Amino acid sequence: MKLRKIENIDTTMFEQGIPIMAQLRDHHSTTKAETMFYDLTIKLCNEVMSAVKGGRPFVTNVMSFPTEIYWAMDIAGIEYDFIAGMFSLYMGNKDEIFTAAKSIGIRPEICSAQRAPIGWFAKGWFPKPNAIVNTSLCQCDNCAQNANIMGALYDVPVFCITRPYLFWTQKGLDFMIEEMKAAIEFLEKTTGQKMDYDKLTEATRLTKKQMEISVEIHNLIKTARPNPVKSGTGFLIHFIRMMFAGRQEGVDYCQAFLDEMKERVASGKGYTPEEKYRLVSCYTFPPGMHGLLDWMETQGATLVAEPMYHYYNEAEVAKIDPLKPIEALARIFYTEPYHGFYGPYEVFSDMIINDSIQSGVDGAVNFFNTNCRMCGAVSRLIKDQLREKAGISTLTVDVDVMENSAAVEEELKKKLEQFFLVLDNAKNKRKVA
Amino acid sequence: MAEKKEYFRWVESTYVNPEMDWRKADIISAGIDVGSVSSQMVVLCDGQIYAYSNTRSGSSSPKSAQNAMDLCLKEIPGLTYDNINYLIGTGYGRVNIPFAHKAITEISCHALGANYMYGPSVRTVLDMGGQDCKTIRIDEKGKCLTFLMNDKCAAGTGRGMEVFAEMLKVPVTEIGDMSLDIDEEPEAVSSTCVVFAKSEATGLLKSGWSKNMVLAAYCKAMATRILELLDRIEVEKDFAITGGIAKNKGIVKRIEKLIGVEALIPKYDTQIAGALGAAMFANAIYKKQNKNKSAA
Amino acid sequence: MITMGIDVGASSTKAVIMDGDKILAKYCHMVGNEEEQNEEQVITNALNGAIAKAGISRDAIGKIVATGGGGKKVGFADDVATEISSGARGAIFEVPASRTVVDMGAEKAAVAKCDTDGNVVDFATNERCAAGAGAFIESMARALQSDLETFIKLHFESDKNIPLNAQCAVFAESEVVSLINTEGVTTADISRAINKAVAERCSSMIRRVGIENTVTVIGGVSLNSGFIDGLEGFLKTKITVPQDPIFTNAVGAALIAQG
Amino acid sequence: MAEMLKTMEEIRKVNASFPLTEPARKWKEQGKKIVGWICINIPEEIIHAAGMMPFRLTGGDEEISLDLANEYLFGGGTCSFSRTILELQLRGDYGFLDCIAAATPCEGVIRLAEVGSHYHNIPTLPLLDTPRKFNDLAYDFYQGEIVEFKQNLENFFGITITDEAIADSIKLYNKTRRELKKLHDLMKSDTPPLTGTEMLEVLNAAVRMPREDFNILLEKLLKEIKSTGRALPAQPRIMISGALLNTPSFIKSVESLGVNVVVDDFCNGSRYWWEQVEEGDLWKALAKRYLLPKCSCPRINPPDNRTEWLSQIGKDFRLDGIIALTMRCCAPYILNLPMWKTRLEDEGVTVLDLDIEYGGGFSGQIRTRIEAFVEMLSLEVAI
């Protein structure tokens, strides 16, 4: 019942998770980029384990921490929310970790993605880091707070990067620069490593490169018909950019992602045979729902636009100057489209609306994460705005990112089936008019 | 409903200790537990169990309390309400028992009742009642140290079990044994929500499952659900189960298996724990009052 | 052409035979709890029942469209329509002015906004929490130890507004039990509270697709005029309920078969 | 029960016609403006210095249907506080507000302000961007925000707000804080002068009427307590903690079980009056005060200050127990609670973790849980 220091930490569960990534790769990846995704994830986990065993400093972070810093300081690092969630989703121990989280007071209404790592720490399953770094993302209360509990459970120091809400102002940038400095200072203190600023410059240069490729990817998505992207892969490229920020592997991944698209465009083929419904995915599509995505393909439905992962602002990317590495980190943080979605409504609603129009979509699906306090609250607003400004209808469904049960998939299929009928109807009307 | 067979029915019972005589007692205290599903009365003579009754609750608490009392007292020659020195009400209807001197929550009462029924070694009490399920940590005196209650949902409660019995046309008292009479343990039903369990169970039966298998799947789901409460409070030995569902071997056995701890064997009807605790409080409070009186 | 719509629900299967837009027969087969009876049997019974009622032969039926939760299980159906589509189509047929169609069954609640031809332009559903639907009312009536008719009658005898804060059908019984024992609260007040609680949940679901008159409610729950009264209160608009609201989906399916 | 206090009657009159309270109605009749504010990071002094009446948006004393709000804020994560406010806005109950000022403390309030501004007709000023930590960086940042807030207010109403006026307002508001502190110091007695119910009525009135008039009431109340020597019977001493609570009826039900609610941990309670605006540069002082470094909101990082503060309250008010009202979906509170719960339990305070909706009633299980908690504090097992 009480929040107490965990005495026995056992990484067996963590190590058992790694081969599962390999199984997923063999079962679900149908593209080169997907295979790379799983391989890189495995690589990352192995880096962590060898660091833990070999005494090399290891730091874990919530999504959106600038991991260029790890690389430039020679620290092993990994994102705790993604890993805990991904592992539990496929190891089938969700109930166990969520009960563990609940027993220290973390209720089910807390976003499962940010509740899962608390469970992993409460269970003592997660490797012990030298420090934990989290960020307020851009006002995600869970990201900003859960590290405190995990720090208390493992008795390790915690640092939180606070990101201003109105980030595009000079004031916001200056604040972020100071936060980056503080984070580096904190890590130097807690890991004993020194920051190598030349390495950091190189790292930010590579991140910029990733973003430049991502801009290309987005432009190609917008112009290419049929859609050359496999539905739901936006989440994968996002994760790689996050965890391999400032690393060549990240650049290679983005390049591979782009090249595969180009091949399809060249051969005049889309990923989805006979494309019937071009859809924009307003938020993140539940990553565990492979079955649903495959089914959607058979229905000719394809997720064209995933603005949350692809909508880069070219002008902002250009402003990133690796020669001023700290400022570059701050700008990178702000340029990442994903972060916009947790910021002021106007910022990301424009991204969704513009992307929908530019990518010529027939409809929108808003699979917002149950209990996401940012996405859920605006789902009605997005629906109304998309109808008004882009003239398309939206299917709004709240579904847990940690959910992949057959029952829920069936439920979603039923909803999508009906939604496709709505889209057919709209198409016919347009023909008549 | 009258002529139709009611599968949720369970036997109403009474007990009187033949070795004891209430006339010889200094203090006669009583407790009445008006739950959402069942009501009990326990009569103590100088702190020792003398008699009890266990009956079904109606939709009116005062009536239910009266029923429990009538059922209990009619077994005891000569004893009337006026002979009872102090009476405490507990359970959902506790505040609506007109003839009770005081009301105490079922949580405190189950803690104290379990302490009497199972002895001072009990540290963790699981009460599986009609409307909710609670885990209580208690000390050697039977004082509640901390407690957890299930969330706003009837899944995994006695009422849920009754609805399920009605649904499958299986007497609720037989569910436990039937659910254990299977070749291999099935997967738990995905939802213990009685509303959805219904369609799921019907589906399973259509797909050729035996009733026993469906019951097993349901009991397992219930046990897993209850396990969460136990995990959260961290079971410390000795472990005791009170309330109506404690009579359902199908669930008790599965819970024991899940937590790897055996529950103590009850000496009395597990449903009386609440009323028993109330009666013990009544006894203690009355003693205290008289001490103060004689002191004054 | 003579067509049949067959609506396979959780508690009953309904079959409707139509000739053009003329209804030849309506037949409802209750499943009840006779789980021994397998689904195919139930479906066949419904089929034969309707045919017998219409006094036509099986091969007189040109096309059969199935719908409802078990719609896909109808082997002999030529086509399967979604519950929402058939509900909308049926409601428009029975109440031509319908633009917002609410389908409230035992375990589901759905709302569809549709155009003049009965095409669905927007919709929302709520399967997850039974508190939205008929199962809730049923078990509440049980808690009040009154049958549905009395339960409805009681609703209109009260003018009190008591909040009922319970998510779960069965759990709400404890709320109800404690209400029953509250000074000055009558069973009438409680049944009103219950209907309003369900109506409120349903109301916010309807609002999400936006209210466009005429609002038509179909499905088993629509027979509970207490609920309808509560819903009208929340939506602040008049609600229409067709003649035989439990057959509307089957009618819609038969019409879809007409093309 | 101790005798009634006359001043409490006046205070109840203020809350009686919520949301459009009698003082607010009179104020509007004089053609003066009312600015609604949502979060404790909003510097009321600046609104007051503009010659306007700051009015806090809260729920009333009874449970209401959230039907209208659920049309727009139906995502699983939106707390019942945000939905209650939106409900009242959509019902038009807050129609008397000339504009709304809100900050960015948590996702709930951010989205309430953003979504609300699209669907109700009360103008909303640009949000104050409140950092999630307190250090010089954060203070400087927030100082800039407060200056902008002043300008936004000036532009919106076409007025100018002088530093002198703000300085005077700070004096006025500091006086309130001092008096409220005095009042709470009296609550440290074994036989406190006020019930927790009355205290909440006082705190509710504070943000629903002109501050000058409230200060007069407050002084009157303190005098009356002194003259009558009012003292409640000694009972178990508890604190109610949570995001915020505006329903005296709830506290009344809790106290009816035989406890004294002697202090609270609400952003409309202790967190509202605990910290003074210090002397010196008023902009710096305001920025610092309104990030509440001493008695911080659960959203703040790191959580240590808050834990220390609560632990100190536990000692100063000699608490027997704490009821932690975890409003569903209030992520900052839910994630912060474990950080101090264990500490206070180790210091001998019994903590009840109770999930409840904002404005929620006292029925069924809630009642049973609180009663059992009170029994844990007071029931003697003398077997």
C-alpha cells in the first residue's frame, strides 16, 4: 500500500522482453523500415543491459527528452514509457503492472502509457538507472509527474525539463535553453560523465539531417497518389527519431523509410492495394492493433496523413544551427511536431487541418488515447473544425494505447465499417453535385 | 416471480447454543447487519455467541432488520428485544434500524467479527459481500488498520453471483462445487460485469461449453478481480474470508491458489461476521457505559 | 419484390417480410435464457414464423438482409447491414421526418444522424458501459421490486429530481436501496431518478453527433415512456417513437433488401 | 453544537445566490466590470487594481448534471471540475462575467479554457503560461507573463493600470491573507472556534464579493469569535486535502460523523491564502507569490516543498487524520499523493485515499468509507 524503496530489482522480465521484439519483427514487419525499427529497439535494449551489467552509466527518460545528450555524454539511455508499455502489451502482464501501480495509489484513469512504467518500477522489473529525466512534454501532467514516483521507488535522482506552453516565443526559447543547460548539469553530476560539446554539435547535426529527411517524407506523402506509406508506421519513425536522436542509425532509418516510399512511387503502386479511403489520423493509432490495420488494408482504407509524426515545419528545421548545440536542442524540441500536439490547440489543429487538405483525405479518424487529458478534451473541437475547414467527417474513438484485445478490435471494426458507409455516402453526394 | 424457481436463493439459517442460558447472563448484547443482499442478527451473552439468524434482505432496511430479529428471537424462549441491553446496527441499512442504539460500519464490524471467529492471529480479512468486496488489515485486537473497497462496480460481488445464477439457471449454492468439477481450468471470462458476462456466457454455451466450464470461467474471473484488492493491500497471514461468497468453494479455492495462502476454516456461518462484530462492540460499549455509571 | 429483414439481437430475433414498402409480416422470436437452443435454430424459427404469418412460401422471398449483433451468423442472408444503417433506414420509413435516430437496446446504445434518404452522415455508439442502456433499467426495476409497467407508471407520479451517481447497473442497486430508506423519497422519485440517469448518459451521446429534429428513438428501451420523458427533458425537444420500435431494425433491413 | 455566529449568517447570504451573488449583482448594477478567474496562479491584485471585481469560477454547493459539458469535454481524462465549470458557462450562469482569465497549471484547466472559449460566449484572455518549477528562471519567466497579463487586461478594456494602484491592491489582499492566517491559527486549538464547514463558507465568500467588503466581514468574524469565546467540542482533528472543494455540505456531512475539520489543502483553501506578496519590486514579488513556492500545487516539480509543507501542517494542527479527495482524472494530485502519503502516515497521521467527483455527494460507498475512516480514529475496541 505504501510507496517504499524497492529493495530487490530483477531485470529478468526486461531481458525476456527483448526476444519478443524479434518475434514481432518476424510476424508483423512487411517493410524494410519496420524490420529496422525492431532491430534498433533490440539494439537499444541490449545497450542498456550491457551498460547495467558493465557499470556504464545508464539513464532512462520519458518521451521527448533530447537523447542527443546521452550520445554526446556517452551514456546508455532508453525511454521508459515506450519500453514498459511495449513489453507489457506483448508479454501479457498488463494486469500485474497496473495492479502494482494501483497499490501505490495510481488509478486506472491515469493514461496507461504513463502508468505502465510506474508498474514496472513498483515491480522492480526495470533496470536500475543512475538517474531519471522527464519532461512536461508540453503540458502532459503524467509525463511531468510519474518520474517522481519512479525515482522514489528506486531511490534515484530525478530531473524534469519544464517546457513553456507558448513555446514559439523568444521567451519560450530562452527558457528552454536554460532548461537544457540545467539538464546537462544534472546528468554530469549524477552520472559522473562530462558533456563533449563537439559530439553534441555532431549529434544535433545528425538530428537536423533526420528532420530534413522527414520533411522530404512528408512532402512525398502529400503529393504521391496512391499513398506510399504503410498505415500506422508514423509511430515507428517517431520513436526511432526520439531514441536515436543524434545518431547515424536514426538518419539511416529515416533514409530507408524515405527510399521505400520512393520505390513505391516510382512503381506507381501504393502500399494498400486498391485505395478506397484516404484517412488522416488525428492522434496516434493504437500501436498494438496490427490485426485492425491489416483488416483496414483489406477494406482499402489507408492512413495517409499522420500529422503528429510527419508534419514538420521546413522553415523551423532550417533555423536549427548545430554550431550552437544547446540552442539547437531547444529548437529541435520545439520543431518536433509530436510536441505541438500537447501544446496550444490552435497549433496542432492547424497541422491536422492543413495536412488533411494537402494530402487530399476523404475522412479523419481520431483514435485518441483513453484518459489522455490533452487529446480527449479536444476531440469534439477537432471534429467540428475538420468539418468546417476541411469539409470532412471524423470518426472519434477513444481507445487505450495499451489495448490490443480481440474484443476491442471487433468493436473498432464495427465502428470503422459504419464510418466507411458514411464516407461512401459523402462521395456519392459529391458525384451528384 | 413468485411461482418461478429462484436460483439465487440460499438457505436462511438460525442457530442457538443449547449449552447457554441467556437468563444467567449479565450483559446481553446484539448486532444486526443489514446488507444489500442478506441480513443477520447475532446475540451475545457476556461476549459469547449465543444465537444468530441469517436471512435475505428486502428493499426496506427497517423491515429487513425486523425480519432478522424475529427469525433469531423466535428460536429463543422468553428472550425479547427488551432483554437486550445494547444493540448495534451495521451494513448498508445501518442508519435505518429504528431499534438500534448505535450504528457502526461493516468494515469495523467485520474486522472485529473476524477476530472472534478466527482468533487473534488474523491480520488480513477479505469480506466478499452482496454489494461490495473489501480487504481489511487488522491488529491482534481486531481493530481495522487500513481497508480497501472495490470500485463502483458490482462485478465480483454476491449480487453479481446471484444474477449469474439466475442467468444460467443454477442454484447459487451449487455454483462453487460445479465450477470445480471440471477436467481443466478454462480461461476466465473477459468481463465479470454481470451485464456483459451474460452475453459472453450465452455465447460460450452456444459454442458447446458445459455449464461447469462456464461457471469455472466466471468464478476464475471473479477470483482474479478480487485478487487485485488483495494484492493492493498485501496479504499478511493469517488470512480469513467472511461474507456470503466465502461459502463458494469455487472462488475461495481459486483465490487461495492465486495468492498462495490458505484461508482459515470458519467455525461459524461466514455471513454473520458483520453482525457478530456489531454485537461485540455493543457488549464493549455497554460495559464501558456501566463502568462510567458506577464510577459516578 | 418481396424481401425479408432479419434482426438478430441478444435477447430476441425479429423477422419482417415486406413487399415494396408494404409490410406483410412481423415476427419476433424471444431467445430468453434457453441457452440450449442454438442460434441457428432461433434464426430459422424467426424465418419460418414470419413466412407462416405472411402466408407465403420461402422462395417467394426475393432477397434477405440480416442485421443486428448476430447478423453475420445468418447463413441464408443475401447481405448483411450494420445495425445503425438498418435502424436509420427503418426509422425514416416509419417516421419520415427523422434526422436523428437513437437505438436503445438491452446492451447497446447508438445514435445516427441521417439525411432524407436515410443515409447515415454521422453516428456514435456506446457498447462499453451497460449503464447507458436497458440492462440498467431492468435491474433497477428489480431493485425496486416492481415490473416495468409499474416502474414507468411511478415515473410520472414524481416531480422530484434526485441525482443517482452510479456507473454500474447492479451496483446502482445499493444507491437505490439507500434512497429507498431516505426520508421523504418515494419509489416514484427513485424510478424517475433512474430514468433520468439513463436519459442523461444517452443525451450526451446524442449531443455528440448533434441534435437535428425529428429525434426518433427505437429499440426496446424506447417502450419506457419514463425514459423518453427524461430524454425530452435533457434534449429540450420532442421525441417520436414508432409503432413497433423493436421491429424497426428488421424493417430497415427489409427495405435495404428492396434496394 | 456551539451557538450560531451572526457574521456567519451574513457570509451565508453572500454564497446564497451563487453564482450571481448579491454583492456581484449590486456591483454590476453600478456598471462596474467583473473578471472571472480559474486558477490560483492568476494575480487577483491586477484585476482589482483595474477597478474590477475578480470572481473565481467554481461549482456551487449541490451536485449538478454535466449533460451540456459532456457534449464537448467527454474525453476520459477531463476532470469533473473542468466539466462543471463548462456546464455552468454553457448554461449561461456565468453570463455576468465580462471576461475570463485562466492560466496553464494543468491539462484540465488548459483545455477547459481552450474548448470553452469556442463554445461559450464569454471572452477569454490569453492564458498565463505558468512554469512547473520554482527557481529564478521560472520566476523571471512568470514575471514576464504577469506583465503581459496586465497589458492584455488594459488592451481588452481600453484602460491603464498604474503600479500605485497595484501596490495598494497588494496591501488589501495581503491583509486578507493575514486575517485568514489568524483565523486558521485559532483552529489549532483543541476546541476550535469554527467548523470546517463554516471555514469553507468563509473561503467561498472571499472570491465571490468585493475584497474591501470581505475584509470587513472577516474582521467582524474574528471579533465575534473573540467576544463569544466560541469553542467546539474537542474531537478527532482532520484535514481534508484535494485539488479543490467548494461544497460546504460535504464537509458538514463529514463533521457530522464526529470530527473537526481544522485545516484544508485546497487551492481554494490554504493554498489560496498561505503566502503573502512580499515587499520590494512588486512585479518580482507577484511572480514569486503566484508560483506558490511554499505551499505549492501538486503539479509543481520537484514535489519536496509540498511534502515538507504538508508535514508541517500535520504537526502544527496536530492532525489525527487526512481525507485525500482524489478527484477522478486529476493527474497532478493522483501522481503527487503517494509522494507525501507515506511520509505523513509514518508521522502517525491516518490517510484515507478517497476517489470522488468534484461536487460529488455523500452517498452509498463514499459515506461508508469515510465513516470507517472516522471509526479508525475514534472507535475504542475495549474487549
